[in-house]
Amino acid sequence: MTEDNETPLSQCDVPPERRPALESYRGKRRVWLSWIDTDEHHAIRQTLSAMVWTDVSFRTLTQFAIDDEASCLGNSLVAEAIINGHVATQVLAIRRLVDSGSDVISLRRLIKDVRRNFNLFTRENYVCHEGLPYDYAAVQHNEMLERVGSGAFWGHTSGPKAWGTSQMAHEQFGRLSGIASTNRNREDRLPLALIDTVEGWLNNSGADELAKWSHAYLAHAGTPQKREEVAHLLVTTNRITNAINALARVTEAVSAYILFASGRLNGLMPTAQFDQFEKLDQPVMRADRVDQAHILWNKLSSESDSYLENVGRDLIRT
């Protein structure tokens, strides 16, 4: 179940005539898992974790504001900055994940590419791609004979002696394919219905609608016609949260189940490496600084107005 394996192709438990297909499977799987977990800037799981953190942070601050209407969170400047920042950050991240371009790292592109190469998902490739034995029972039997009377031991988790991992792969393939263990065959295939289901989750997540809204209002300055297309769409916290939920489930289904790689299960939310509530019990501004705040506001406002000074003079200067 490791994502990166250096087992030579010749040492994998696959007949020579089917090793080219195994090589294709390993290459594609390596790319897919890099998109999910290891890309330096745009890993899908990293994006999802950041989105979950932002979602939890926003909903926590929202509850603080509801519980104490007199808190600084009720100030229009603070509320506007938090709400606008939340919507922009989350919707743009969702937009990236459902981007269907051919030159991007996205969840939508991942699903499309897995579907395009789904013929590679045979039981043999699924189990043996990392050097695991196909016949785990025979390997287990031999190891038990070798270790008779030796007491407890740590079993192999990878390579040709990792019969336990091979057994888990077979069992998971069986659950996904619906093929009973008594009918196993090296060339069994996963049903395309799995990708249909996962793609259905993605299509019904509401993420595409949020992306369309961003095209008209956030990422681009849409024309009146473009804005009219999304006039019915109301961007809400719940809509964003529901989209994140679905996108996370799609990612987990592909990574942990279809690719038999590591999953996150209950580990999607990052663990804070600091006190996330530090100083929230303090005011944003001391009461004795109201006058200074007005002075600063007026100063910055005047500076902004000055941007328009001398436009005509500088435009026609010869």
C-alpha cells in the first residue's frame, strides 16, 4: 500500500507477456498519487486539508459572533474581511479542484484519467504492482513452516514475502469487484461502475456551480450575460461546506480504495501547531485609541483619493 516502490518490474509476480500492462499501470498510478499527495504546490489532499481548516475556522468564528453580538466580530470591517476572504479562498480552491483542463492538477482531471485507463485495473496489477506475491496463501504457509517454534515475529509489509498485505489487496479488490474469493482470477477487472459512482459524487457536489459563479464574479469579471447564467446561485457557507465534504469523499475513494494507497479516513483536518484561540479574548482596538483610529482611516482614505490627482496633466504632458 505504499505510494512509491522501486521493485524492478522483472521481480513482480506477473507473467512476462503482461508486464508491459503492469508497467503502464505503475506509471499511471505513480502520477495519480503524486497529484493526490506529493505535488509540491497543488497536491489535491493538501488543498482539501487547507479548505477544511479554513471551513472549521470560519464556522468557529461565526459561532463566536452569534454567541456574543457585542464582540468585535460584529464590526462591519472585521465581518466583511472575514466573509469575503472565506468565500474567495474556498471558491477559488474548489474551482481549481474541478478544473477539467488537460494541463492542470485537479480532481476532475484525475477522475477523467483514471476512467481513460481503467482497463489497467486487473486483479493482478492491483495486487502485484509493488512486488507483492499473488498467491499469498502459499507464501504464508512457507513462512509459518520456517518460523515454527520461533515465537512472535514482525511480518513483511512489502515485497514478495508480504503475504498479509497481498491478502488485504485481494480482499479489497473482491469487495470492489463483487467477485467471490472462490472465483478469483488474475485477469479479473474492477467494474467501471466504481468510477461512475465517484464521478457522480463529484457532479452532484455543487462544486461545478460554485466554479461557474467564480467565473462570473470572482476569478473573472463576467459580462452581464455570464452573470445572468449564475443569477440563481446563492453562495452560502453550507454550500461550500457540502462541496468540500463531497470532494474529500471522492479523493478518499480514489486513493484508499481504487488505487489501494494510503487514505486519510479521520485525518483530513490538520492538527494545529499553535494555540488557535490565542488573543481572541482581547479587543481588536483599545477604547483609548478611537481618535487615533479615525485619524488613520482618514489619512489612508485621502491617500487613496490622491491616486486620481493630476491624471489630466500627466496624460497630455508633452
